[in-house]
Amino acid sequence: MVLMLSKDPTGALFKGLIYSIQLHLQHEENESRTHTQLEINYGKHWDEINNKKKIFITQLFKNDSSLRLTNYFMEFTLQIPEKQINYRTQLQHSHLLQGYAESNTHAKVLYNDKIPFQAGIQWKDTSKPNLKKWEGSLNLDTPWLYLQTSHKLNQPHIRAYQSSVEITAAKAISVKNLVIYTYYKNKGNKKEGRIHIHTPSTTYLKASTIGHVTESLFRSHSEVVSLWNLPVKNEIFVENKEKLKSFWFWVKHQKKEFNFTANYMSREEPKKKKSISVMAFWTDHKSPPLIMQLNGQTEELKREKMLFQNRASIRFRHSFKLPIAQNTLLQETFTVDKRKKHYVLEVKALVNEKEETVHTLTLGYQPETPYVRNTDLHK
């Protein structure tokens, strides 16, 4: 198909049209190939053989697919000889199914015989029933970044997964043969995980953890070492029962240790009692240990028809250099005596096991002579 636009001598119809333009469109199509080409001639010498004012636009599509293979190719071309522009984009994709699955995709950009961009993705699935096995790669090359990666994921057995990624980069960033390896295993109540990030000459991170999980129990052991620190070991223990709840955290780095424990206990019979304890312990070979401890408790001392007595206490101890007492006990005892018809609230404070203060408040509720009595005792 040829389309020509001629100059208007009078200028009445196309005032902005200075040169003639010739468009030549060619289109071919069959079952596996589609090709379209557009040639544009413009300028004063548009109809001459040696005319340099030309634009060529080409589009090509090929499809060589079959029953088990998907395979196609696409290309777009733009050429402007006068401007010395030669641009081409290509995309090729294939996907094969033959007992396994394999896919390849490549893209490329060419500009004046240079390649400013190209990328490729490949992956392959050779999994078996209940056992996964995948591998693939990514390649990217631009003026700013070169990147090459490969990835593998497989199952050594049905309850385990392992994965490795290898990365090489250049230009904007420089990385050579960096490997990221991960492993996960789930065997009933036992969980295990590992990660290792390294190059052939340097280990950046190596970590592992093993955990046990049940309905009421969690226990884990972990170890981490990196380029920036020596090995760090850690253990965690959590127990969740109806009458007992516990948490324990321990971490060790070289000769330094930190230990944190928290417990909660509850009892209904023969008498109600609830207690909570929290303790933190820090040791360093360069200085004495540092301890912080907090204990709280409520308990039923007596529960009779005419007499009820309940006690609550809080004890706080520490070894830090702070402007507060290092050992403090606060204890409160509340008594209801129906025979004597009075309420008694006794509050005792003991500081550093030396200074003791006892404050007692008594409220009598006899109909004839109600009274309030307040006493303080210092030791």
C-alpha cells in the first residue's frame, strides 16, 4: 500500500505542509510468521532513489509453538539513516513441558550496534511427587548495573527445604560470588532453620536455630556469627500451663552473659495463692555481676466463717548504683475478724533488711462504739 501527500501550490488546504510524504506499508502473514514494514520518504527529493530522508519501521512476530513447546519471537526496528539512528528491540520466549517444565525468556535492546540493555530469565522445574526441585537464573546488563544470579530450591526429604542464591554484580555495586544458603526442617514438634551468607573468602552471616514446640511448651537454641561479631548463643524457654507460666531467655557473647527469668504461679486449693517473679542477671568478666529481682505474691492465710486474712507482698532487689534502696520489701496484711467486729490493715516496709516501719490501721464497727485506730512503729 502506498500513500502520497503532495504539496498544495495554493497553500489554501495545507498551510503547514511544506514537503511531500510517501508512505509504503507492506504486511505479510501466515500461520507462524507476521511481518509488517513501513517505509516513509519525505523531503523535497522524496521520489528520488538517493533520497536520504527516510524512516523504516519494522515489526516481526514468529510463533514456532507445538503441543509441548511454546516458542515465539518478537522484534521491533526503527531506522532513520539521516539521523544515524538504528534501534532494535527483541524478545524471545520459550516454555517446554516434557516430564519437567523449563522456561527461557530473553530481552535485548540494540542502539547503533551497541547493546544498552539485555536481560534473561531461565527456570526449570524437575519436581517429583511430594519433593520440590526448582532452579533458575537471572542475567541483567545495563550501562549502570551488571547482575547475574542463580537460584536453587529443593527438598532433601518431604519435611525439609533448602535454598541457595548466588549473586554477582558489577558497575554500580560490586559483589562477586555471594551465596545465600537457607535450610528449614519441620519434623513434628521439632523445627530447625539455618542461614549462611558468604563468599568463597568471607563469611558475612551464619546462623542456626533449633526449636521444639508443643501445646504448652516452646524451647529453642540459636547461634549467630557474622563478619562483625564473634559467636552469639541464645536459648529461649516458654511454658504455658494452667497453674504455671514460665519464660526464660539466655544470651552469651564471649565472656558476657545475660539471663532473664519470669514465672507466674497460681493455686486455688487448699488456699488461694498467686505469685510472680522476675529476675535479670548480667555477668561480665571485667566487673561484678549485676542483678535485678522483683517478687510479688498474694496468698490467703485464713479462710474461716468468722475470720478471713489475706496477705500481699512485693520485694525488689538490685545491685545497680542507683539512688534507691537495693533491697526493699513491702508487705500488706488485711484481716476481717467478725468475732471482734473489726477490720485490720497492716502495712510493713523493710529497707535493706535494717529499717523497718509498721503501719496499722484498725476499723471497729461495733454498733455502740465504732472506732478508728492508727499506729506506727519504727525499728
